[in-house]
Amino acid sequence: MGPGADAQRLLSLELTGAFFNEAREIAPELITAAFSRLGRYPSKAMQPEPYWYGLILDTNPPSRDSWLFQTFEEDKPEGWEIFKQPGGLEPDAENKENLPATYYEDMMNGATEDWVNVHVHGQYGRSLVGRPVFEKTFKRSFHVTASDLIPIQSENYTLLIGLDFGRTPAAVIGQRDYRSRLNVLDALYIENIGLENFLSKHLKPLLRQKFPYNKYLVIGDPAGRAKSQLNEETPFDVLKKAGLQAVPAPTNDITPRIEAVEGLLSQQVEGGALMLFNRESTSPGMKHLIAAMDGGYMYKRKQNGSYDATPDKNKFSHCADALQYLCLGANMSGGSMQSQRREIQPVNYAWV
């Protein structure tokens, strides 16, 4: 029998709670069926006072494209919580006193990196449809803050805004602090909207609300210098008309763009990350950007098992592209950026 027949059997039950072991191997429709039968026993006639009822799952970490990852790391429905056991080699690893001294080290012998990440380190497995672009350099626990990143509200600390154009525009807002760290403060990602509406209804109100005392400069996709076939207006013309000062990134080639991000991810300052990301609860855009960094932005797997040479154009690529332009801008302390800044000075939003 398949999951459908099992789900039908579950629908006849009246449950207080249910427990699924190794949930990554369970069809999601079975979880849904069990969830719908909770809190039905005992009935109010039997137990008028409120009592606990619920669903408990345990599992080794699933792949990043599983329904479990989608539910617990991206959707995060109200009332659903995830508790992560420390990896087997971490100082606070559990149950080591009941295992052989080299238990986890022995497990690693001859195993693939992905298998070790899941079964030893307790990390999510590689996506079945692709390989994360930043799997070697981005670590959520190291690069994402546990508390809010506070912007330096000063004209002397310019906000840099990486901007990706198109019908799904995305903006990533960052700032170099006094330690030279690049703090990624916020992000915007809106589907199926024109640039003018994106700027007037989303980006400019965000700047006004969260960063009213800063100067800022947009670093945009160089392709934005091309004129529209409809009105001879370029995206950079639209930015200028909206009062947003902007310069094109030095390149649109994917390799230096990715290298600009990885160069910052791989460096440290005073024992911490040189590039920090505001926690994902900051905004939906920040949540989307972190999901992109944590595996959503990927090289797609081919049928022969190899991977495409360039990242897949999916829902995560827009924020990832905007971050790349931000990092290119943050790295340009001289040369073309300096010459462009002499002509186009960052301005304070209050002046627009």
C-alpha cells in the first residue's frame, strides 16, 4: 500500500498525540493526515479542561529541498518548533559517554562529505536538484547574527545598496562599520513589479523608515545602462529620476561577482565574520536572502550528475545577484568607484 492508503487509515483515528520516527522518510501527506486527527481524544465530554495535544517528529537532517526544510526553515508556521541536536564532534555533543571514544571519527572513514555533514555534524543534506553556490564559505551560525544589527546612523557611514533590475527587482542594503566589517542590514525582494513602483512603494519608504540619517549609494547591474525599447529610458535614468544616486558595478561577469561575496565570507575580523547578515526575522527580504545563501542559490544538477557552470536562475538568484553588486561596491575603495563618487555623491534620504 502507498501513502494514500495509509493516510486513509489515519483519518479514522482519534488522537491526543502522534510521534513519527525518522520523519524525512515519511510522506508529507501522512504527517498532514495525523495532524488533522490530534486533540480528538479525550473528548470535551470526557475531559472538559484544556490539555496538551500535538505532533512530535524526529529525524536525521533532510536535504535542503525537502518539505521538512521548507516547513521549518522557510515557512515556519505558527506553533511549529525545531530543536537541533549538536553535531557529534561539537563540545556539547550528547550521549558521547555511552559511545566508543572514536565513534564519530570511525563513521567518517570512507564516507562522502555530504553524508558526514548529515550524520556526524547534524547539518542539512545537499539539495537533490543542485549544489549550493556558497556551501564552502557561508555558515549560518557564524555569518548570521542572533540579535539585530544596528545601522550606524551617520552621514560618515554610507549605506551601499546592491540592486538587481528586471521584473523581479531585489535590493540588498549594507554598510561598512568602524571595524571595516560589511554589515548586511536588510533586503527587499518583490515579484512581478516594475522598477519605478519598486523604488517608490518599497525601497524609498524602507530607507525613510529605517535609515533616515544616512547617506547612500546604489550599485546596480551594469546591464541597467541599456535603453528600454519602449521609451529610451535606462534603469539608471529611473533611479536618477527617483532621486537615488547610483553607479554601475564594475562587472556583470558571474565569476568576479561570486568571488567578491566569497572573499568577504571567508575573512574574519577580531575572531568574527567580516561580513555579517542581520537575523532573518528582520524582514521577509532578509529571510529570503539568508535562504538563498544557505542553499537556495545553487548550481543546478545535470542529468549526467555534473553541475551547470553558472548558478540557476531561480527565485533566490535575484537577491543573490543584488548581494554580489553590494559586495563589488564595498570592495571598490579606489579606481572606478572613486571617480564615479566624485561625479555622483551619496546623498541623505531626507534631501530627496
